[in-house]
Amino acid sequence: MSRVATIPLQQTMSVAIQRSQEKLSITQARLSTGKKAIDFSDLGTETVRNLSAHSMLARQDAEATVAKRVGTTLQLYNANLGSIDSAASDLHTQLLSAIGTGQAVGINEAIDAAFHQIATALNATEGGVPLFGGSQTGSDPFAASKLSDLTTMTPATAFKNDSVKTSARVADGVDVQFGITASDVGTDLFNAFQTLANLGKISDTPTATEKAQLAAAADTIQKGLVQVRTVDASNGRNQTQVETLATRGDQRSLVLKDVIADNEDADLGQVALDLTQQKQVLQASYSVFSQLSGLSLVNYLR
């Protein structure tokens, strides 16, 4: 006659209860974290793929941060180049008007105002660092603080920037060189303002000599505007490139996030069903274990 011992059966039920508790604990963790697994080792064959996806996503996020910073710098370049262009264009128009009409009332103030606006733009900063200084960060890239300073300066002494151009990696394997220096933008404008500075105070009714110098300055300003607009066009191309690469990077990030989510994110609807079923199984196991614990041969002996 076969017999079933009570203690071994209780031990078997105890192991089953522990397994049910473990499954329930895992399901509760999935519900609270929204993830299928606690760590990568639980992903099985998808572990390597997900590790690679995380690595690529981290690199993509870093490049996106750089691209955003570069985009901001390019916008600041654009704003300041626009300010320089506007000031030089307005002054050019006023000089031609003074030459054509023979009346130069207010021209001295106009020259000073244009010089100040252009000098301020050339010395613009981003986070306390000069935009147009190249790698030189200790001083303003344009040294003249007032128009009269130009009478004793040369381009070499007026522009304190170096020739180093900033570059950054904004996408996988793509480096963009985007730095602009003050001398790249302002050399011809410096020559024009130096001509005006050497004139001193211009008469309200310019003399023939003054008109000749004003005409020479106007011609040089026109060259300076070509220089500014050429640099601005290059900056615009950089902006377009960075924006395109940033858009593509965002698209890659979405793909990588989808790959990671497919392998790691739990189906919360299924998790809820599993949780209900596992609770019922565990409660049934407790009930059976309780009944087994209450069994005694004494109850059947007479």
C-alpha cells in the first residue's frame, strides 16, 4: 500500500508557494517600473541588441546637445552680422547722400553711431566668451573703443583675434567648422572707418577734399559689405547643415527609443492580467498548504 507523508507534501507545497511568490514579486516590479526586466541579463537574447541601442542613443543625445549649442552660436553670429550689415548699409547711404547733396549735417554723429554699433557687434559674447575671437578669450577681438583710436592703429593692432576656427561634431562622423573671427568680417570696414577718422570733424558743407575722402570711405564700406555678406552666407549654409543633421538625429533617436521600448517596456495590460492570475494561484496555494497543515491521523482514529 502506497502512503503519502504529510511533511514531504508540505515541503513540496512550500516550494510551490515560494515560486508563486517570486513570480508575483516580478510581476509587481514590472507594474511599478513599467519594464519587462530588472536588469539587462533578464532580457536574454535581446541583451546585446539593447546594450548597443543604448550606446548609440547616448551618443546621439550627446551629438544632439552639441548641435543645439552650435545652432545657438550660429544664430548669434547671424544676429550680429545682421547688425553690422545694417549699420554699414545705413552709413553708406548717408555718405552718398552727403556727397550728392553737398550737405553733411549730422554725418559726424552718424559715423560715430555706426562705428559704435559695429564695434559692439564684433565684441559680442556668448556666455562671457567673445564670439568673434577665435581661440582668444581674454580680451575683446576688436580693440578700438572709439573712432579716434583708429588713427594710430593698423588691422594687426585693431584685431586681437587669432585664425583658429571653431569646429564641432554634430553627427556621427560629421564635423562642422563654424567659427568666425572679427578680422574675417571687419577688415574692410576698419579701413573705411580709419579714412573717416583721419578726416576729423567733417564740415556741414563738405569741401572737395572731404567729399573725395567720403567717397573713398563709401567705396571701402561697399567692399566691407561684400565681405560681411559672404561670411553671413557661409554661416547660413552652416545653419542649414546643422538643422538638417539635427532633424536626422532626432529621427534616429526615435528609432532607437522604439527598439529599446519594444525589448524593455512591459505590456501593462498583460501585466495586470498576470498579476490577477498569480494572486489567485498564490491564494489557492496558501489554502491548500493550510489544509495540509491541519491534517492529523488522530482525527480518524477511534
